[in-house]
Amino acid sequence: MKELKKTLDAGGHCILEMPTGTGKTVTLLSFFVAYRAARASIGKLIYCTRTVGEIDKVLEELERVLAYRRDCNVDVASENQLVAVGLTTRRNLCLLPAVKDSETREEADSKCRSLTASWVREGITSRSSDSLCPYYENLQQKGELFQIPPGVYSMSSLNAFGEEQGICPYFTARRSLQYASIIVYNYHYLLDPKISRMISTELERDCVVVFDEAHNIDDVCIETMSVHLKKDTIQRCYQNLNHLSGLVQDAKQRNAQQLLEEYQRVLRGTPFLATSETDALLAAPVLPDSALQETIPGNIRKAEHFLRFLRRILEYVQNVMQRNVATQEKTGAFLQSMASLLQSDFKALKFSSDRLQSLIQTLQITHLLEFQPIQTLADFVTILGSYPTGNAFVVIFEPYDERYPSIPDPLLQLACLDASLAMQPVFSRFRSVILTSGTISPIELYSRILMFTPVTAKSLTMSFQRRNVCPMIVTRGADQLPVSSKYDYRHDPSVVRNYGTLVMEMARIVPDGIVCFFTSYIYMETMIQLWHEMGIIKKISEYKLIFIETPDNLECTLALKNYRKACDCGRGALFMCVARGKVAEGIDFDRHYGRCVIVLGVPFQYTESRVLRARLEFLRTNLQISEGDFLSFDAVRQAAQCIGRVIRSKTDYGIMVFADKRFNRPDKKNKLPKWVLQFLDDAHCDLSVDMAISIASAFLKQIAQPFHADAGTGIALISEEQLLELMETNDKKWDSMEHSNYFLSSKVSQV
Ligand code: SF4
């Protein structure tokens, strides 16, 4: 809280590393609510999370904080008027079964648009028609000034409120962003320029933004600014262009006025209709402010000319994708060759996305899903045109998927290499941005990658009532041969056997659930097969039921469900999964669901990937971050993310095993979060498998001793009296510091 206050007082940004499950969210919320009550000048809190489940968790915590403040009779007059809302997609906040049961988000958006677009509504006289959404119509009838009553609205309570009032929860939530004091939504609503320009434009500068679980935020930034084109996208782009040309011809015959009006709007420099919230489409992926002052070039003002322009680009892109060799070009070089072949300059490129959106709206197209391929192509050329120079982007073409080099599968990527591009607008727009995660070390590298200077950057430790975390680094087997997932070692029979023995012995001594992370799916499959041949799998299954993560979402969910069942009934289970996978990122293994986590190997990225190589070069030349530093930083944060899965509260306990000799090197070990290092004694490093097993047994024995919650009072939990005492001591300390500062400054002035 002290660090947060320092940041908000200074009006800057900060990075805080706080262990997950030890009250990070509740601390942030309690502080913000109290700070806002004391300083009316502070704006909204925009709390960004990764998943829908996390949105609801944050709002639940907020409800608890507000209830506690009410119980304590804090002056809560302003809080009684507080609106806190969680915004997610239409699929989650829709009441119409036909829309909410859509298979994808895009499909739901498209169906909703076909019921609510302004021209659809204008064309229908009866408000009770089946072609309209009754919930949206009811919301419209309530008028622009309608506001939801003060309260905390999670996804379920918004849906319940919508049901009760007969209004659309999704648009109610979107409208409430203007007056809500606390907004909880996904990262992308702020980071992705396509969505942010549609949803978050009206948020004021005074807002405080929190990015929770921000350890991968650089990857999210890069992902939002990169575009991939595959062969089937190109084929479908042709179909889209033919369809659009047909619609333009139709419109010319039916209502030429419509196209003429659009042309005039383009001439005036205001091509975008944005007449109603339901018409708004995803914006251009990027359009620098300077571009907004420019007029749209003549060659794309008329609809037919614009479609011809897109067709020529498409033909060029298709030609590129017929190459047999992989290529990598800077955007400038790619644009030059495109411009010389198309015999036109590339000034118009950066307007492509917005020009396409304008045309889609003019033609009153509601089934947007069908036109996704051409929108992807328009995004591709818009980004290309917006960054004609510099090395923040690179165009990479690969004729084959590296895993299947005999099957042609062309892929053209416009890869963003600079994570700060998506982040900078957020830093410059809002008063304070707080990045927090349990695994964000080393913090200094993080601020360099995102190119900002934080006011506060701190890694906080944990105060546990007893030693309930037992991290250790295993570097060798009982036979003293090293263990590592390094390519040269990984198939060595001794490494396979030693890793197998480690997992098997842990399965024998640790009760309930164990989670075991591998560096990749291929590595996991190979190890399981070799362990099976060595009889290790059979032995493990004597102690635990074995479950495996697969890339298939449904299979994985089912495996997790059964894993939990096995832990609940006391049989015990082992879950084998991969670092950077779904399980590593968002699944908690708290309490008996995860008493031990083993990371087999250092989860480095696939270094032969062209995109990664290009990014490493960018980091080296632009930010002076060496290849080794970045790869180690990235691998260790992934490993820390994996081990963090098992400690989700202060009363939880677990064993954390880093099994690779490379974890023992200072360049890896020192990059671990402070809250892990505080428990990683020298005696727990450089262990052999048998030493690790005896340390784990001793830890389990110690943790099994009777323990009273009161024993931790004064360490991790403080009573009201202790708090007052602490404050008094701190005050005295401050007084004496000020006193000594006074003496110091007076001495300095005397000198
Ligand atoms: S307006 Fe709301 S309730 Fe109606 S279809 Fe769209 S999201 Fe669903």
C-alpha cells in the first residue's frame, strides 16, 4: 500500500511483484477505495485481467472490501454511490439464446449486430418484431440518461439485473463505463487499438490503470499488433472482394445516393459513420494521430477504386506466398517492392482498415463474420503503411510449417517486435499505470522492454506464519549424472531415468496432487513414451492416477476435472502439463490439488523460430538487451509462473522443484522472484534426486505438525493492537529520521 500511495501521489507508473494468493487484489482494491475517498480528484480505477473468471474474482473481492468498510463504519457516503462493473464479451453478457449460444465471440457479435444495427432498426416499424432484440429495444426506451443503481456488478449480477429489467446486460455495461468508478475488463480492451478505440476512448486521463498478472504483457502487446495471413485467408479474401463488388454494384442501382454520401464524407475527411453504439466496428489496428489530419488519398475514395486497390494488393500478397523459400524483410523493403509492382505509392495503405469499415457500414452489412478475411488483409496493410520505416516490424514468409517440412503451408506474418508500441499510448494517456504479478522479475528488464521509467519498481516478499514453501533446485540424479532438458542431454537414458525417478519418488512421498511441467508437448510425449518403456509410468501409477494436458480445450478440461476428483477422494493424482500451456497460465492448484510442483527443464522458447530471432535482434540493437539475458528472463518467468500455481494463499503449502542443472547458475537463479528466493537456501540448491526426496520428506513431516492460526499472529497476521503499536513505532522512526535529516541538512548548509 505504501508503494501504491507513493506512485499515485507522484502521478507516475509502477511495477510491483507480489506473490499470487497473498492478498494482492484485496490490497489494491482496499487502497484504491480509501485513496479515492480521501482525494476526490482521482479518476476511475480500470482493472485489467486476463480471463472472465478473474474479472468475477476481482469484483467479489471488491464487494468484500466495501462490506468491511461499512462494518467498520468508515465514512462511506461516496461509496454508497459507487458503481463497479465487469465488462466482457456479448457471448457472456447476452440474454438472447440464439446469440449467446454462438460458438465464437465473432459469431455472437455478428448475430447481435444483425438485430441491433441502426439501419435494421430503422427499417422495422414494430418494436416487437422478431428481427430485433427485445432487450436492446427496452434499453433504448429507458433513454440515454438511464443508469444502473450503485453497486458491484459481476457477470452474473449484470445478467440477473438485465433479466429483471428486460434490458441488454452487454450494452448496459458498456454505457456504464462512462459513470462507473471501477471498471474491470480484459487487457485487450485497453491494449488492442482495434478494441480500445471502440470501447475505451472516453475514459479520462485521471484514471488509474492496473494490469494484473502482467508478467506476459509484452507478449500480449506484440500479439495485438501482429497479423498472420494463411493460404485459405487469401482465397476467402477473393470471395469477399467479389461479394463486396457485387454489393457496390447493387447499391449503385438501388440507392446510388448512399455511395455518393459516403464519397462526400471521405472527401470531407470524415468517412466514419459511428452513428450508434451497435454500428461501431473494430477500429483500425493503428492510425497515428498525424494520419487523422491527412486527407484520404484520391485512389481509394470511391468504393470501386478502393476495392480495385485491395484486389491489386491481394494479388501481390498471393504472389509472395507462392515463393518456395522462407524470406524475411523489413517493412520498408517489402513496401518498396510492393509499390514498384503495383505502380502506386503506399500512402493509401494506412487508411485501408478505416476505409473498409466505412464501406461495410455504408453497404449496411451485418454478417461481419464472413468478411473477417478481408478485414485481416486490411489490418495487415494498414500496419505496414503506418510503419513504413524503422525496425519495429518485420515481414516474414515461411512456405512450410517447420514441424512438417514436406507439406506446403505458406504463412505470411507481419510480426511486431516492439512491445512498447501497444503499451506507450496507455502510459501516456493515463495518470498512473500499475503492473503487477507474482513473477515479474527482473523488474529492471521489464521496464526496458516496455520502454518506460516507473516511479516505483519493487519486488515484495511474503510474510508466512510458518515456512510453508519449499523450493529446491535439483541438478543431478542419484548416480551424480546431471539432469537437464538441454537438447544434447534430453534423450540421454540417464537424464530420462533420473527425471523419471524424481517424479516417481515424489509421487510416492507427497500426498494428494502433484503437477509436473515439461518444456513442450513434444518433449512431454517423448518422456512419457520412454518412461513407459522403462516401467516408470507403471510405478508412478501405483501411487497416483496420471492425467495429461493436451492442446484440445475440451480434453484438457475433462482431464482437470477428473484430476481434482482423484485428489478429492484421496487417491492422489499426477498432472503432466507444459510450461506456456493453458494449465501453466490460468489454472490454480491450491490446497490438496497441488502439494508439489516439478518443472522438468528450463522452458526456453523455440529459438529457431524466425519471429523470435527477429525479436532478439531488435532487443539487442534497440534496447541493448542481449539474447541470453532475454531468453533466460523469459524462461525463468515461465518456470516461476509454473511453480506459483501451487501456492494460492497464506495457509497453503507446497514443494517446488526446479529440475535442471542450469537453474543453479546465477543468471537463472537470480532472476527468480524474491518471494521464492527468500526460501531458497543454499542447502536447497544443487541437489541430487535422493537429497531432494529427503528434504521433501522432512518438509512434509514438519508441515504436518499441529499448528494453531494464533501462532502466526504478529508475523503474517496482526491484531488491531499490534497494528497500532506498529504505527506508533513507525511514527517514532519517522520522527527520528526527520530529526536526523534536519541535523544533516543543517550541517550541510553550515558547510
Ligand atoms: S443487444 Fe444484447 S441481448 Fe440483444 S443480442 Fe445483442 S448482446 Fe444479446
